[in-house]
Amino acid sequence: LTRYRELADELAALITHGTLQVGERVPSVRSLVQQYRVSPATAMRAYEILESKDLIEARPRSGYYVSRTAEPAHSRPPSKSTRVEVSDLVFDILEATRVRDVVPLGSAFPSPLLFPWAKLARFLGSSARHMDPWTTVQSLPPGSEELRRQIARRYLLSGASVRTDEVVITSGALEALNLALATVTRPGDVIAIESPTFYACLQAVELAGLKAVEIPTHPGSGVDIGALRDAIAKHNIRACWFMTTFQNPLGATMPEERKKELVALLAKHEIPLIEDDVYAELYFGERPRSAKSFDRKGLVLNCGSFSKCLAPGYRIGWVAAGRFAKDIQRRKIISTLATSVPVQEGIAAMLRHDGLDGHLTDLRQALRDQQQKTLISIKRHFPAGVRVVVPDGGYFLWLELPKSADAMEIYRAALAARISVAPGPMFSARRAFHNCLRINCGHPFTADIDRAIAKLGKICGTAGSTDPPRAS
Ligand SMILES: Cc1ncc(COP(=O)(O)O)c(C=O)c1O
């Protein structure tokens, strides 16, 4: 390839991938010559090629600009219908849910419209304006003292006595979970996980070089303790990673007695429990107690965040780490040093002055209302024989279709119709749950969503299913 063609290709890629956007000025010929060490003739030839492809246009006495007809690659619909691995599938689905005109029934996030952005911005602004510059040093891990105190106080509401110095602030719950996993295991260890489970758990296990034993998890009551007991007898289980409340994807919550039994069983064997508790605040009825609230040995590492209940995108999470707090704090310093200090201070100020409860009451009400409407729509539009698990909180519905249904085929057909869904196999290392779907009901229920559910119901009635309908 000649140098001017190579240069033209590099610049074309910057345009189609959106680094250089429509209407933006591109580097002058002179700066190309200087920065890319090419001759003026090479730079001019490269620009002629881009002009001939309508990617840039010359403006008299002003230089070259990205032309109005240049189409960025990310405005095209996401590619579909290729057979994918589970991890590719996860990334594909995350990608699809970022495209605004895809109905986000497969999304892991609630609608961003349900959060108090203006209020958060006021607290963030005023705390940044009044922040003592020394805070940037003092807020190194474990993190903002005030934020950790506020978080520890909230644990009291669910019957857990958590000391401020047990809480380590992280970048979202996902970092908390990964730090917890790295702290209580070594590569090659065996850990117990739920089946089905949150796909990030599968990815974390893979990343940490661990082996996983999948414990059957029931839509109504969560982890099967008998199966866990058998697994502990058979394998050298070094840790458990469970979502004890509003499990993702099932929505299951372990009853209090079962959580107590779980903590007692693990305490007997000195096995740490990584409790992923990100949906804890999204209950519709009674506030569920966490497994952490029964922990007397400091073996439960309860991971939470504000991502689902207050401030998605702010990336503030934490782990109440019991006896592992010091180790986690050190790992946090080694891996990312600290979490954004002004953001920690902003959320701490909001919790201190405004509390969370007013907003949470509205959020829970909105989620419950959306869940009810989604259920009515599913009942109306889905074929008979579809079983829906209805949790008492959170924003997921787990659908079991007849055994012959193919969730991957449904996923592909739905995406072609600009609807995302989360197919069962993405929640399993063995790609089980081939006939299950997770539906997000975290978005305000609109006619568009109703239409998308109707369409999805139609797809489920045809795609991959040859079973006669069964009663639900
Ligand atoms: C079960 C579960 N745990 C953890 C996370 C990650 O939380 P965060 O966004 O705070 O990192 C999610 C987000 O989808 C989740 O569903």
C-alpha cells in the first residue's frame, strides 16, 4: 500500500468510528506533514482520496472538514444473526441495549429517567465547591469517611451491624465483587455459584482462574441449601458468590430462615460468602434482611452500590467486608488506587442532608407499577404455557417457555425487530436454560413497550417451539 493510501485509510477510520465527527475540522495539510512525517504531496493525495469518498470537504480559506454525508459506523444497526459464544453474547447484548432505538427488554439497567439527576448534580456541585483539598488525600481507600459512615448507618435498617471501618468504597459493586473474589481465593480454587447466575459472575470466575460448582437456585426461594451442603462435602469449596435478594436473573429472594441456615453452614466450614446485594433497596413489600445480618464471624462480604437505586453511572459501590476489610483495602490501592473523590463526597452529602428514602419510595412505586403492567401485557400477548416468576422487588421477570423453545433463536429474531431480550444461556456456564428469557421491566411502561412485548410474544409462539401449548 502506498503511504498516501495508508494515511487516507487511517483518517477514514477515525471518521467512520466517530473520533472525527461531522462538521469537525480535520488536521491541516501542514500539521499532517509535521505529525505524520509525510511529504506535502502525500498529505494532499490522502485528502484527495477522502474527498473523492465524500468523507471530507474543503472550505475556502478555512481547511478541510468532515463532510455532512460521512456516516459514522456506530449509527448503523448492530450486527445480528451470527452464532456466538456466551461471552460474545454478553457483549453483543450489552451493545444492543446501548442503542436507543432498540426496546431494552434485555437490558440489565433500569430506565435512567427514574433517578434524581438534578438533585444529585446540586449536591455534587456544592460538595465539589466546598471540598477541602486535603480530602483528595484523606479519601484514599477505604474511601470517604462520611460516605462509609452513611452506608454503615443504612445497614442498620436491615438488621446488620456494620462498622464504618469495615466498609471499603469501590467503583461500583462489580469492582467490590471482583476484589472480594480475588481476596478470598487463589487461582485454581473451587467456588460455589448459583445456577442460573449473573453473567459477570461467570466472567469473574474465568478471569480469576477459578473452577465453579453450580448450585441449583429456585425462582421462589433461591439457593438450594441441600445441594450446597452436598457440594461442600464433595469439593474443597473456598468461597460462595450468591445473590440472596432479588437474584439476577431469577428475581429469587432466599427467605430469612434460609439465609440464616446458609450463614450457619458456611460458618461451620469457615467458607466466606460474597453476597451480591445490589438490588437490596428495590423491595416492594417488607425490607428483606441480608445474609450479612446473620454473620457473627466476619465471613460475609456484602457488596452493594448506588448504581441500581440512586446514581447509575456515578460508579460508586462498596463492600462491607468483615474480617477481610484490610486485605480488600490494599488490593483496591494496588488495582485502581481510589474511587473518584468528588463523586464520593457528592453522594455522601446527599445522604447526609437529604437521605435516600423519599427517592426510594418513588422508585419502588414506579418499579412495582411497571412490573404489574408488564405482567398484564405478557399475559395478554404470550402463548399459553409460558411460566413467569414474579418477584417482590427489582425489575426482572424470568420467563420459562416450553422446553422446545430456543431462547437464542428468539433473541436473534427479536433483535432483528429492534427488541433486545436476555436469553437464558447467557446466565449459565453450561449454556443451560435454553428455553428461558429474562425480561427487564425497569422502564416506564409505554405503548412502544406494549407493542414490543406483543411482538416478542408472537416470536416466542413461533421461534424454535414445536410444543403444543401447555397450561401455565
Ligand atoms: C447482580 C448484579 N451484581 C452487580 C452488578 C454491577 O453493579 P455496579 O453497576 O454497581 O457495578 C449488577 C449490574 O448489572 C448486577 O445485576
